[in-house]
Amino acid sequence: MDRMFSPWRMEYIRRGNSGGEGSRCIFCVGEDDRGDPERLILGIYPLTLAICNLYPYNNGHVLVAPRRHVSNLFLLSREELAELMSLVALGTRALEEEYSPQGFNVGMNIGKAAGAGIDDHLHMHIVPRWGGDTNFMTALQSTRVLPESLAETHARLSARFMSLIP
């Protein structure tokens, strides 16, 4: 049996998807968190925020969420819904300009049964896609190979998100 080791995932497994006991929700951020490189913040807006996904499906995998800690779409105000969708549009534009993907997967998993890794704070995924971005590693080993480091992705996208703020 072949094995591929990914020791960086052990911290995630140990603390669980929620971040572990005593940890903060990854989406509950404030202005003081903006400079914290571990938070991977791309932008903080009046009602929403954008961050890089710590465990991306592809390079450029962005998460957008309301700043308010809510678990379902119907709990959002009209203003929050509007800003959330505006941020999704801004995110696809930033990714288009920075990475030139051939498409996007945009979506959310609401509730643990639907696959939400963090089910108590609603969030949307923006995943850039390219023809052929699923290779033999993904098809045969359920393993993603990402050609760019998360730090480089964050640096590229933070600058791009800042340049697009209306």
C-alpha cells in the first residue's frame, strides 16, 4: 500500500474542525486581527470578511462570511446578504485578475450533515478552477497537489482584494 504523508494536517486533526476548546472561530475577526498572518485575512468589510482557506482545494481558495456569527442564510439581514454576495463577486474578480482561472466553484455547506466543517458560522467558498486541475493524485489518492504556498497565495490575494475595494 502506498502512503503519502501530510504532517501539517495533524494540528487540524488534533484540534478538530472547530479549532479546539478555547479557540476562536476563524470567521470572528476584528480590526486587531488584520495584521495577524495566521488569520489569513484578505479583507474586512462593514458586514463581511474574506480569508484564504487554510486547507484549500486549489490555490486561491477563498472563504467569505458575514462578520456576525450566524449559522444559516435566513438569519442574515438584507444588508448582510447583499454585502456577502457583493464580496463573492469581488472575490471572483480578484481571483480572475490574479490567477486567470477558467471557471469557479462557488457554494456553501449549511449544517454538518451537508458537509460544513465549521457549521456554526455560515461561509461561502470561492474555488478557482482550471481544465485538468484534477490530476491522478486527486483521482486515485484523494490528495491535492498545490503548486503555490499558502503564504504566497495570501500575499497575492491580499494586495488584489485591497486594490478592488469600492
